[in-house]
Amino acid sequence: MSQQHETHNRRLKLLRAAMVDAGFYGWIIGREDMYQGEEVPAGDERLAFLSGFTGSAGFAVVLADRAALFSDGRYSLQMAAQTDSAIWQCFTIPDTTFEDWLKTATLPEGAVIGVDGRLITVSLFRRVERSVLAAGANLVCHGENLLDPLWPDKPAMPPAATWQMPVELAGKAVADKIDDLAAQMSAKDCAAVLLTRVDVVNWLVNMRGADLPCTPVNLCFAFYHKDEGLCLFGERARLAPVIGADISVAPLSELPERLCRLGERRLMIEPDSLPRILFDQIAASGVKTLETDCPLAPTKACKTPAELDGFRAAHRRDGAAMVEFLCWLDKAVAASPATYNETEIVDRLLVFRQQQDGFLAPSFETIAGSGPNGAIVHYRAVAGADRRLAADDLLLLDSGAHYRDGTTDITRTIAIGNPPVGAVAAYSHVLRSHIHLAAAKFPVGTNGQQLDAIARAPLWSAQLDFAHGTGHGVGHVLSVHEGPASISKRGKVALEVGMVMSNEPGYYQTGDWGIRTENLLVVAASPAGQFLQFETLTLCPFDRRLIDKSLLSSTEIDWIDAYHRTVYTQLHPALSSAAKAWLASACRPL
Amino acid sequence: MSQQHETHNRRLKLLRAAMVDAGFYGWIIGREDMYQGEEVPAGDERLAFLSGFTGSAGFAVVLADRAALFSDGRYSLQMAAQTDSAIWQCFTIPDTTFEDWLKTATLPEGAVIGVDGRLITVSLFRRVERSVLAAGANLVCHGENLLDPLWPDKPAMPPAATWQMPVELAGKAVADKIDDLAAQMSAKDCAAVLLTRVDVVNWLVNMRGADLPCTPVNLCFAFYHKDEGLCLFGERARLAPVIGADISVAPLSELPERLCRLGERRLMIEPDSLPRILFDQIAASGVKTLETDCPLAPTKACKTPAELDGFRAAHRRDGAAMVEFLCWLDKAVAASPATYNETEIVDRLLVFRQQQDGFLAPSFETIAGSGPNGAIVHYRAVAGADRRLAADDLLLLDSGAHYRDGTTDITRTIAIGNPPVGAVAAYSHVLRSHIHLAAAKFPVGTNGQQLDAIARAPLWSAQLDFAHGTGHGVGHVLSVHEGPASISKRGKVALEVGMVMSNEPGYYQTGDWGIRTENLLVVAASPAGQFLQFETLTLCPFDRRLIDKSLLSSTEIDWIDAYHRTVYTQLHPALSSAAKAWLASACRPL
């Protein structure tokens, strides 16, 4: 048995002992922290700590006599590869669900399954509880995590790096945002609200931080009471420097005393983000609640003119970084592609971005998929396990950054040598889909589901499709994935002026190559009447070596040429002379 | 006071007396019959009988001291025009709802509002009951209609005209359809089903009739018990001639004895179509029920190859009728358009259709909207109140027929003289939308909501839109509007091979003209893989005088030319020589 397996098995044994002490027949371990972000602080990576599985999604269930690991199709192989098969049964959802599996276990009468109530939301608790009850057991929220005593050297939070988003960039003062919040609450007859979305809280008080590698936020909740004002639940030392004097900071343990002061009045809460344990505290206090979606998420999604100017400025600098990189890449691989592997490409691109003013951090872990890795939609190159570039590869490169004034997320597919068979036609159809969305006009009230179909239609005409959404919302120096709108089959929310959305159709030929072409767009009013349209923010040429003009209409060709003219005009002043020449050639009319 | 108003007021007085006798403070009158069709037998037009309002949708509520009429925006003016304003308050939904209004009435304690339980579905009863309860009253289902004793000379049903749909045209024998039904019921653990959709019942037993002017069906329900077989609830004299010996016919009053024999086993019912009074009988019998959508509607919607061949043959003959008509129209109006009014146009077109083999009836009341009437989406020309054609009109003509082998529904917009300003551009964009849907390929699982967006995209690009759905399902010699799929913002059902759908985008310039271009399509598998596409059934040229080629792509022009070649090839053999020459010119390449 490997040493790693030994370590994890020992932890599992200790966990089972702790379960017995606490009276639990079963214990659930997720990958979440209390703030429910896509990124998790290192000290909250309990799933990996216990099982060895390092995937970004999944959960484990430990019973007295068996242990199961669940994740989605992205991680089927990884789960099995990383865990001790003598101990862990691995299951892919939805082929096998937690409920399916739990029903196969023989549970004693009155068996109790426990979960750390700080790390599970009210909505998820309710869903899991239904499954547990269906299997004949009970689900109980525990105030502590049974794993934490086994992890005395757990990594600490990074040092505080809080800063104020200036009102010139935010476009709206904190006091005005709070006034809007108060009005929303009055409309719903609530005297207070508990805000449990980290990006919303940071946005509300115009502050940013660096608590997570790719999300420049401070991890904290907020409580707003219309008579008492706003209070952040977090560490005073970390937060006080960046907030106004009229905003207080308190530890989360002070929530109950604030609840007491509500009396008969209603508290607005969001089950999708509220930790179950806080919900139980609220219930115990007798405070009346209104369960609703976060009232600020829609407002935050519609960027102010100042935020949009910030996005535009950031995109000019990010575009310069991309062009310098692409210029370098063309030369670097021209002679010998195999000189570079995927992680080296990722590192090189990061250096170009770091050279730009106002760079804060990547907005997510770069995807660099060369050759067949491009067809694995969630692929991330891992040093030591990555692929060397080869002649006649496609390279799919999806990357982005947070700058002080805006966030970027761009995908370009690059020809390394001669394009493989079928790639040019597929690339051209993907580009058509991209253009049809970028150029769309649509009435007020149109939702992402409708736009998703409009985007897919050109690919579908060629009997091609892609198994992910067309686009997601993007936050303003917050989270690169931002709701409530999305351009996808599930996109039920209407798109509104000021929303920043990605436009990223693709096509993946499993085992061979993958293509994705992504820009960010802003929803804008069209010059006349009740229609909306998109303004493209991203500035970077498409790879003309992958475009077959004969597959494009004259309107589509005109769109590409106009876009490339804009790219050249906007970017060339800040480029090195080599990059400027490269860009002039890349942007010449098709 | 007009004589008509006198008559209606007298009826209202008698109704109120009957309400008092029956213990009702209020009484609801809809336009529905027990079979809930879009068409209602003349003897069920109780709303018009009582109030004078003849719109196709709406309901009245009579209280002891007031009377209200509700309908949608199509009928706001008509309601007011046709009723005595001293008696009837008229309201447009959703501006004012029934619940809004009821709450303004002072209802005595324990007030009971009654409704004829045969004429209201379970689903609608539940919705209305919520409103009534919210207003502090109770809703009760009554076994009789308080109006019927006041209408001793109510029109009778038309004479029976039942006929058998031959299995060569149906493509599936009744016994096989019943076997499929039995399998569906087993899968849902039901021993019996009460089928309360008329088109489904007729389809199931391969019979047709003429109980309604534009719907060739026999009005009846069906009860299937897997041990006892199939029973139709209707008149034996009308139905027995066209059904197999193993199918019984009984009066609806015999439902309770069949329920008794179910014992502990489950009955499948459909709340959206089941009359409330039957639901109450079922509840009283103690029989266990499963509430579900009609299990046969999805099967019926996917036409057999034989049904599709029937549609194709019917469309060849209907196309010939349309072409003969359009040829006649061009000559007739060339000299003097004002010779004809809209109802004369409607009559003339019907004559051409009646000349075709197998013609049964129109599939709906023809819409002939000339000039500004074309912009009124629900407009129907009424003799004596219709408009005379004028030079430089557009004529919007939406018509169709049931033949013994298939059903048609086609809209053409025709230039009468010179097209009005703006009409050619709008027509061309509408045609582009039509083409984009007709030519679409889409993956299995795509729903009508997605296709609706793909259809609208070209109109939206020109900042135009239309305020109705893009398409509805069409039955096979049943109802011209058939679920469960639709191509609209609410189209949640996936389109499947064999579904016949309309493709009818439009654009309406209020006060001036209206444009709609409609063909019927069949969903077909595409030659390769998991994609679907459409085959166009309708054969009739588009009006080239309204097409601006400069607004079309070369792909769109090619599509029109290919379509017109098909139209000519398919239709010309059966045409008169004048029509043949007209068609050759109409179908020449753009």
C-alpha cells in the first residue's frame, strides 16, 4: 500500500472513531467551505485531506462499514486513480446517486448521518435530507467538523490584502447601494437581510481582497438592519481598513444577538447560500424569515457605466498581453513545437499578463489543451503529467485575469503547424456560431435560453454541437462566473443592459482536438426602440489559418474584418514593434 | 333599449331567479362545452345566449347585484359593443382578473358561487376555486346548467356523419393502438384510464365525424379497462357503425358502475380535460386515481408514415386549390380590386378547395385581412362589416382544410397593386425567419422554445418581432391545433420525428398592413446521426413582388428557388392551363 493511501486510511479510521463519539452512524464530507465558492481555501480541502481525491467537485459519505465517493463524469477516472480502491467505492452522478447507494446499505434503526452545518447550504441540506429520509435514516446538522481535530497543521488563510474599489471605478457609492437595498427590503416587508454571497458583500461595500487565488474578495457575510445599518461578519483587522466608519465588523458568533433585536419583524435569507447552521440559529431565535434569492445579485450583474469603462480599459491591456503572447508563440513553435509543454505555455502567458498595469491575479486556472487534450472540456495541464506540443496540433487556450478595473476571460484556438483534418471546417462553424450571437439583436425580455439556441443554430446546420453552455455572466473584479443570467439551455433570466456575458461556443472531436472561440460581451441598448444588442469587449484576433472563407457568408466575413480592424486600432499603440507587425498581419481583411 | 338587450336582460332576470332557487349567490357562465374544444356546438354557446357577446373566449359571472364579463385583449372593444352597458361590466384580462373583481363585491357570509360541473375542467375548477376562496366565498359544482331551462329551443347537434379512417391511411390498427395504451398504463400501475380528449378518442379508434364545423370528430369520451376493454361514452346510434365489435358504446351515466368494478386498482385521469362533475363522481366512488397528462397525446402527435403520406397527398391537392385561387385573384383584382370584399375572397377560396377530391371542411375559419385588417392578428371578416379590397393593399390570407387523408393550414400575403411603403422589407425579413426555421437542423431533444428563437433571429436582426407563437402542432384530420409541442416561448416539449408543425412568423404594422408567411413542416431524421430537420409539406409560391433580393443571403435565395422548383414540379400536372402558366411564372428563379 502506498504511503499516501496509508495516511488517508489512518484518517478514515480516526474519523470513524470521532463519529462513534458524536453519535453518528454516517458522516458527509464535501469540498465546500462556508462561503460556497468555486475556489476553496486550502484549509477547507477536506475531501482531498480524507480521501486523496483532488477534483473540484464531489463529496464523500462515510458509514460505519463502508465509504463512498461521488462526483460527476469529469472525474470518474480521477476518483478511481487517486483513492484506495480497497476502501473507497467511487460513483459517477447521475448514473448512481447518493440516495441509490444509501439504500443499498443496511442502516440500523434510527441511524443518524451527520454533516458540518457550516459547510452545507439550507437548500442542499433539504435535498440531502430527502434522500437520507428515503433511505430510512436521519440527517443532522453538527456545529463542528469531525475532521478538523485530525488536521492540526491545516493551512492558514493567506495574509489580508484588502483594498477599496474607488467609487470612480465602481460607479456607485456604498451609501447609494445600501439605499437601494433598503428599498428592496421595504418592498418585501423585511426589516433585515442576511447576505451570504461573498461577491455580493464585497460589491456592496466597494471592497476587494485576495482571500482566494483567482477571486479577489474578502470572505465574509453581511447583515443589514434598516435601523441599525450594515455589519460585516468577518475579522475586524482584515476588513476595517477598507470600509466606511458607519459599517461595523463583528464575528459571526454575534449573529444571535442581532436576531434578538428583530422582534416581530422579518429577516430576508437566501436558502441557496445560507449555511444550515445559521438557519438553525435563526429558527431557534424565533425570528420570522422570508426565503428569497439574493436581492442584490440582479443589480450587481448590471454593471454601471464606470464599471464598463473599467472592463474596456482592462480588455485593452489584456488584449495587448494576448497579442504579445501569440506573437511570441508563433515564433516559438514555428521551428520546434515540442520545445514547449502545456504548463510552460500557461506560465509564459501569465508573465505577459503580469506585465500589464493593474494586474491582480488570473481569473481562473488557465486551460491549455494541446492536441487531444483540447477535446477534454475540463482539462487542466498539471506539471509532470502534461503534454508536449506537437506539429499539426490545435492548441485550445482559455485564460483570463482580474485587473483593478475589470475582469477578462478569453479562449483562442491556435494552429500549431498544419491544421488537422476537419479542424478548419469545424473552426469556421464555431466562429459562425460565435458571430451569430455577437451580432444578435433581441427584444427586451429575451432570456439566455433563447440566445443559446440562436448561437447554436449555425453549428447545428453543420450537424455539430457542444456539450456545455454558450455563456456565463462575469463579475466586475469579483467572480469570473456570475449569475443570475446565463446563455444556456437553463438560462431562464432575461438579459439586461450592462450584463457582461461570455460567448464561447466550441466543438470537440474526442481523441483528436478541441476548438473553442470565446469573447466577452456587454448587453447594450440598440440605437432604436425596444431592442438590445451586444458590444464585444475582448480584443484579440481569431486564427485566420483556421478560417475557411467558403463556409462563411459575406455578412459573416464583413463582421470578422470589422472586428479585426477594431482590434488593430485599439491595441497597436501599446504593442512592441514585433507584436504590432504580427497584429497587422493577423488583422488584415480575410 | 334595443330588442336584443331586452331579450338578454330578461334571460338574466330568469337566471337570477334560478340562482336563488338553487341556493347560489353567484353563477359562472363560460363558452365551453363538455368537450372543451376550440369550437363549440351551437347549443353550447351559453355566453352569447346570456350576454350577447359572441367572442371565442371569455366568461361571465353573475351575482345577485352585479354582472361581469371577462375576456382577453382581442375582445375588449367587442365585449363593450355587444353587451348592454347598463347591466354588464366588461373587463380585460389580465388587467383585471376575476379575483380582483370578486374582491370588490360585498359577498354575504357563506356565499356560494355555482358553476355547471360538466363544463369546467378539474384544473380550471381548482384555479377558480382559489380565487373564490380568496374572496371569501365558496365554489360549488352543480350537476345542471341553470341557463338550459331558459333555452328550450336550443340548437341540436348536427346529424351524425361518422366514417372510418381506413388503416391504410391511419398506418396503425386500433388493436395496436390499444395495446400501446395498455403498456403505458401498466408502466404507471393503472388498471384503467378515462380519456377525455375528443381528438385522442377519435384517433384511438380510427374514426372521424362532423360534430363541429371545422373539426371532423365525434364528440365523446372513452374508458379503457385492461380487463374489460374499451368503451366509448357517447350515442350508440352515432358511433356503433364505425367501430369494431369489440368496442362498446354506453351513455356517460354508466361511468359509476364501471368505476365500481375497479376495486383497489388505479384509474388514470387528466385534470386538464376531465369535467369536474366526473371527477366528483370518481371521488365519491372511492376509486384511486393517478393524475397525469393524456398518455396518448404524444404518440398521436408523431404521425405514422401512412399519415404523413396522406398529408403529402392532401397538400398536393390543397396546393392546386391555392394556385388556382391565386391565379384567379391576380386577374380579378388587376383591373379593379374594389370589386371584391374580404368575405367574397373567403367564399371564392372555399369553392376552389371544395373542388378537390376528399375535401371535408375548412380546418378553421379563414382569416382574410386586407389593408389595415391584416394587422389585427385575430381578425375575421364578417359579411356586412368587412372591408373592400383597395389598390396598394396587402392581403393576408390564412386558410386551410381537412381532407380525408390530411389537414392543411397555410398563410400567404399577397400584393394587391403596389406594395405599401415598408412592406417589401418586412416581408423579406419575415421570409428569412420562415426559411431559417424550415432549413434548421437540430439535435434530438431540442424543444420548441429553442426553435422559436432560431426562427425569430432574422426578424430581430432587423429590430422587428411578432406577438404570437411561431408554430403549433397540427392533427391528422382532427384538430388543426394539436399539442403537446409548440414552437413558441412556452414550447417546453422536445420535437420528435413525425410531428407536423406550422411555421408562421409575421410582422404587423398596426393601422396599415400585416404580413404572415406560413407553411406546414414535418419533423424528420437527418441523413446522418443524432440530428433532426424539417420537410416542408405546403406547396404554394411566395409572392415574389414582395421579395427584396438584396436583403437575402445567397443561401436564402437558393432555398426559395429550390422550394419553388419543388412547388412547380409537384403541382403543375393537376392544374388548369391558366394556373399552370401562372405558376410557371411565379416559380421562376429569383
